[in-house]
Amino acid sequence: MYKDTHTRTEKRGVVHRKETNVNIYSKVHEREYNRVYLTTSIALYGWIRNVCY
């Protein structure tokens, strides 16, 4: 009985840890994507401005 609940708790801990890792990864990825998007849009804006004017 005790052993069963113990393993279940351990499994839940592992699953929780995996979910946390995914969340951290997606947050970092999102920040990286936003930074790339910003720099690209700024560069495009500058290029278009140079070409047009």
C-alpha cells in the first residue's frame, strides 16, 4: 500500500518536472522569437525607408 502511493507520487513529480521544463523552454523561445521579430522588422523598416526616400 505504502509503496504504491510512493511510486505514484514520484511519477507525478517527474511529470510535473517535465511540464515545468517545457514551460521554461517555451518562455525562452517566445522571448527569442520576439527579439528576432523586432530586429527583423526594424531592419526591414530602415531598408524600405532607404529605398523609398
